[in-house]
Amino acid sequence: MTTFELVNPATAEVIGEVDHSDAAAVDDAVAAAQSAQRVWAGLAPAARAGRLRDFAAAVAAHRDELAALEVANSGHPIGQARWEADHVTDVLTYYAATPERLSGKQIPVTGGIDITFCEPIGVIGVITPWNFPMTIASWGFAPALAAGNAVIVKPAEWTPLTTIRLAELAEQAGLPPGLLQVLPGRGDVVGEAMLGHRGIGKIVFTGSTTTGRHVMARAAESVKRVTLELGGKSANIVFADCDLERAAATAPYGVFDNAGQDCCARSRILVQRSVHEKFMELLEPAVTGVRVGDPTDENTEMGPLVSRAHLEKVSSYVSDDAPVAFRGTAPDGPGFWFPPTVLTPQPTDRVVTEEIFGPVVAVLPFDDEADAVAIANATDYGLSGSIWTDDLSRALRVSRAVAAGNLSVNSHSSVRYSTPFGGFKQSGLGRELGPDAPLGFTETKNVFIAVSDGEGKP
Ligand code: ADP
């Protein structure tokens, strides 16, 4: 066991340390998870539903504590951190309805009856990133538990605290010990051991596309099921016929939320050439008006980046001669601060093609609808995007033409627990959330029962 220091991103101060598990801990965790899963799956559906509701209630009761942990460990603004804790409650409440509704089918066949069962996979491994630690963990564990599985979560190295606390709350709420375990540790140690473990039937991975490819390749060795939620380079397409004031006023929040550390960040703003100049005039005050600062302040809209290493990575995209149109502000002094930054680059620049995962946005002009769709789709990613237009037919045409999993028209919303979320192309595989997510944690079993004809013939 080694220890790992945790740092407050807003102050650069060490706030504590966490014990890192080793590969052997994965063996022990899987064994404990397997026995807990048998107990869990043996409970009546209503009992499992009740325990999940109790877990949701425990999260609600500890909302302020969880939010404060996320502020200290991840630098999220307090208002956002509270939203995240509430979202975990909502996700658990939503999927608490699953155990009593996870029905199979009865399929018409000759000679008998045919029924299907949704069997739990068994033990699910959830590997999470550092950008939204508790919400993303809940997208994996809530539907997985609801479908009758046990779950082992490996949180990202920098941000384990809220996930560890959620597992404690689960046990206090009456979930069988071992049913939801958290193994803090390194990706190349604990994560790798999970990928190689034959007792884990499915991996839910959220993180970079590079690591996601590796996860998929290693999962193939044992034909593990995978859900992958990877990177993005989403387009915010602004047509001349839209409410330009609103499009400009909201654009910063479509990309700078969580300091741009969001796979759904609309990090390319495509603007119809005829309104490009006007849009930039309107965008500037919106960007300089983003309140960047102390995450414990109720008025703060954007906090720091998560770590010094990440600050260096984001900074490498904005060199001294970068085509900066304008920038917002950020505090000086300790902490990993980076101001909201608007670039007007060439379409081939790496700031246009690569995911930066920081508060940096590229604005590009386009000529017409076909041009907009072509630029939006000129990426290996396909996670989200926004379309601003007052023409309903155009909104629908472009929504259908953009190759991405989550689009919003005249808004920047991406994630609702009741609707499916996930990516096209190299942004991922499978969908999380929404009504069907629990099915992703089950195997369909088909059972045929012969019915005799009552005259002794089979
Ligand atoms: P980043 O967003 O920092 O680039 P990654 O995609 O590498 O992150 O990390 C997302 C999650 O994947 C983290 O929990 C990390 O520890 C884990 N991880 C990193 N490398 C591996 C690996 N080889 N096997 C399994 N998990 C990994």
C-alpha cells in the first residue's frame, strides 16, 4: 500500500492523503463483491428498491458534506458541487425504480412458451475520471446495482474523496457490505488489474480516448463487456437567423463550465460569416463577465483547473503567439488558474482538432448550412453539440446531420439522468443514463418451456 497526496486546486495546498490499493486488493475486492452480489440478487425486488431509496436519502442528507469535499478536492464552485451531489441523489432515486420493473419478454413460439430474463452480469468495474468524480461514478454504479450487480469503482488518482464517501454512505444505508466498493489507486495498477480480472464481467470507463482504446483492447482478452465514455470536440453552431444575443450570452457557459474540463464542452463555436463580427462583439463581454475565482464563494462561476500538471497541459495550447481574440480574468497567486480564452485560429490548428479540456474555445466562421455540418463533423469525436437557429426545420435537419450523441437546440444542455448519454465515433461506445441503462448491466437469458398438447404428445 502506498499513499498519494491530494491537493486543493484553488490553493495548491495539500489537503490530505489517500491510501492507494495494489493489484492484490482487486482480487480481494472481487471475491467480496461476488458474495455480496449473491446476497443482493437474492433479495426481493422491492427490498432492493428500498435499499437504493435509502442510499439516495443518505446522499441527500450528506449533500453539503459531499459538496464541500468536491470543492476542496476538485476545485468545483460550491453551487456546481451542490448540483452534483443532488444529481447523485436523483440518479439513485431514478434507478431505485428499476428492480421492480426490470422485466423480460414473453415471445410467441410454437410448442411451448418462451420467456426472457434480464440476469445481472455479476461484478461491474467502474473506472472514473477526475472531472466529475461523483456524478460519473453514480452513472455507473446506480443502474448497475439496480440491475442486481455488485460494483467496484476505481476513482481517478487526483479526486477520490467523494467516491470513497459515497461507498461509506451506501453501506450505512443498508446495502450489503462489499456490494459497492471503492479502490483508490493508479490506473496502471488497480485499473489494469481490473481490466485483467476474470471475475469482473463489465467495465464502465470514462476518460480520455487514448486510455479508452486501451481499455477496449484489454477487455477483448476476456470478452468483457464495455461502456466507454470518452473525449469530445463539440461544435456550438450559431446560425444568422438565431437569437444572437442569447447565443453569445450563453456560449461561455457551454464551454467554460467546470473550467472546460467537460467532455461535452462546446469547444468549437462555428458562426455564420454574415453575423461573425456582431457575434464576437457580443461574446466579448459575456466572456469577460464570467466570474472566475474562489470556489467556496457562492457567486463563483468558474474555478481553477484540477492540477498543476493539467494547467501545464492546457497552457501548452495557448502560446505567446496564439491567435487570442480576448480573454476573461483569473486570480493570480497559488492555485491552478487559467482565464477563459477565446481563439480565432485556422481550421487546421491543433486547438481546433484536439481536445484541450480547459477553458479555451476556438471560433470559426462558416458560410452555409452544409458548410456548418461539414466543419462540425470534421473530427474523430462525436459527443455533443448545440445548434442555434429560429428555423425549426433547420434545427431538425442539422440535428440529424451532426454525428454526435447529444445535441441541444437553442440551449447547451447535455446531461439529464432520464435521457440517454453517450458518443458517436471515438467519443465512446454504448449509452449511459436514461431508461435503458440498467439493461446494459444485464445478460439476456432465453428460456423455452415445452408445453404438451394434453394428449401425451410433447
Ligand atoms: P486523463 O483524463 O487524466 O487523461 P485517463 O483517461 O488516463 O485520464 O484516466 C481516466 C481513468 O482511467 C482514471 O481513473 C485513470 O486512473 C484510469 N486509467 C489510466 N490508465 C489506465 C489503464 N492503463 N488501465 C485502466 N485504467 C486506467
